[in-house]
Amino acid sequence: MKAKHLMHLAAADLTAARGRAAIAAIGIAMGISVLMVIIGLGLGVRELVLKEVVRQLPVDTIEVIPKTLNLGLFELDSAGLLGGRGLNPDTVERLAHLPGVRAALPKLDVHVPMGARGGARLFGHALYSDVFMMGVPEELVKDEVGPGFVPQAGYIPVVVSDQLLDIYNSSVAPAVGTPRLTAQTLKGFEFELDFGRSLMMGAKGASKSGEERARLLGVSRYAMRLGVTVPIDTARRILNEYGPAGVDHERYSAIVLKAESPSAVPAIIRSVEAMGLAVDQSAKRAGNVLLAATLLAAFVGLLVLALAGLNIAHSFYAQLSERQRELAILRAVGASRRDLVLIVLAQALLLGTIGGLCGIAGALGVAALLDWCVRTFLAEFPFMPSSFFVLPVWLCLCGLAAAALACALGALAPALRAARASVARGLS
């Protein structure tokens, strides 16, 4: 029997039992909607966490951190605890010579009490806040902020994290009644840095106090999340000038490794761990936790889909029992058992396609509705995305395929049973 004849018969049979078909299609649509909403939410939250909160580094980048000793409530630097020097220039040199490493770029924390003061022109009145500072090499941020991120004679060049900007816009600005800012608004903004004193630390950890002008050059994903980032040579100067005397200031909080290619990353990680150091895998751990949670929640959608498949099996058993005479006549006029199976499976695939398309539309509608509710009824919060759901084309296609597969599996057993039925008994 030709394919078009099979599809015609399948469509005619579905039309004849439209009520039963509609109920089965609704079950499939509900299963696909629940499954896609859960997976889409999981993908959206994973993207938000990895891109905005944890900050997943590019695939050719590794961040080396000191190995820590986990004591339950605390994690201690094991190198410092045992009298070692932790991450230092010697470590940078050794890491830079590992096979596959293109560059080793250290991050230097500036442990000096300091605060930032200014902003009268921008905010209408001067503001003050304690700040933290970190120094990084120019190569790490020059692609984002340009060539000006080098020590300057008249001011300290500064970059900030876009996370800090987001926190300010969503939390601080509404609370203190100041305008919201963008990266372009902040570019060129100047303020005063007070070294050697702060509200939290007082003058502890400073050899003297002083004041210097700073100029904001832009934002960078490598910048300190809750502080300011300066060229590493400037950080060294500030530590030597304002920090306590007789202290080794060349102890780094992290070292960023740029690999020659993404394929070299696994070997580099093994070499780093063999040196007794650790690799920051916060993004990987967060991604694994979110993936596990998404899969666990998606089980609910799969369960609904399985129940819909069982409903289809029951529906086809009842439908084919009522049509035994009709199927026997088809066999008598030349239709093969294979043709009968294909007719039933074609009906199931049509039903699955219709239910899958309705389910996809329902998932997109539910996602849009929930996003609207969040934007309308909840106050803005840091890192608030434009949508909490990621529903790419591949997920929609997988949803459609899952719907068709559930229907086909549900209809397979009834189809085989109908094909094996006796022609004589069906005609009697």
C-alpha cells in the first residue's frame, strides 16, 4: 500500500474518532509542555548562574588557585598553613613553562585599607564607600577596555566588573535614589581613592595614608567582582607605598592560564594538580548541580509523557477492538499485516505531531507568561535576565520527536495485536 494511501486512511480514522484523538493529543501536549518548561527553566538558570554569577571562563582559560584544606566550616590555604609561599612569581614561572600554556597571568590582591570618594557631578552629592582592589596584567583585560590599562602618571586606571554595575543598578540605586549607570556612562568617570584608612578596617594594615585620583576605563569579566581592578604594576606600587613594611606582597590570589588551544586544557589541569595546586572549578560544579537538578525535575515531565503514552495505548486498544470487522475487510481485499501496522502507527505519528506542536506552543506561552509575571510583580534584583527560560530550536525539535515516539510506542502493541487477529473471526 502506498504511503499517501496509508496517511489518508490514518487521517480518516483519526477524524472518525476525533473525541478520543483529542483527549490523547491533550495528554501528549501536557507532557511535552511540562517537560520543555522544566528543561527550558533549567537551561535558563544554568546560563544565568554560569555567565553572571559564577562566571564560566572561556574554554581555553584555566584559573589556578591555592590548594585549600577543608575543615567543614572553614577552608584554609594549605600552603600558608604549612609555611609555604602559596602562589608567587616562582609559581607563575613554572606554570608558564607547562606544555600547552600560552601565558600565565597572576592576580594580586591589594591588602591595604582604602575607600572611594566622589561622584558629586554624577549623583548630585559626593558618595563614599570602602573598596577592595586587585591588580591584573594588561593582557588580561586589554581586549575589553583598550590599551590605556597601564600605569599612568596623573591617575590610577581602574576597571570594574559588570556584576558590580548590575548590583548597583538593581539594589543600591533604587535604595539611595541615585540614577542607574551603564558602562558607557561610567567610562572616564573620576573619583578619589583614600589609602591607609577605611570604615571597616580603620588604619590596620597600612604604613601611611594618602589620596590619589582614579579614572574608570570600563568593565571587564576578569575584574574583581566587588571591588576595583588596576594594572598589576600599579597594585605593586600601592602595596609598597601604603602597605606594611617587611611583608612579602608578591603572593597572588589566583593565576589565569591561557591555553594554546582548548584541547590542551585537560593535560594542563593534570599538570597543575600534579604540582600540588588546584583549579577553580566552581563553574563546573555549579553546572553539574544544575544539570542534576534539571534532570531530576524533568523526570516529572517524562512521567506525564509516559502516562500520555499509556493513555494512547488504551485508546488504540479500544478503537481497534471496535474496528475488527473493518480491519478484517482490509485484510480480505489485499492489505497485509504490515499495512495494518503501518496504518495504526501513522495515526499515532499524526496524533503525536499534533500533540507535540500544541505542547511546544504551550511551553512557549507558559514561559512568556511566567517571565511577564516576574517582571511585573517582582522587584528587580541583581543579574535579572530578560528571560528565565532558554527554549532553543533543538529543544523544540526534541520535544516534537519525543511526542511522536511516545505515541508510536503506545500504539505499537495494539497495532501488532490487530495485525495478528484472524480474518475469519473478524468477518464473522
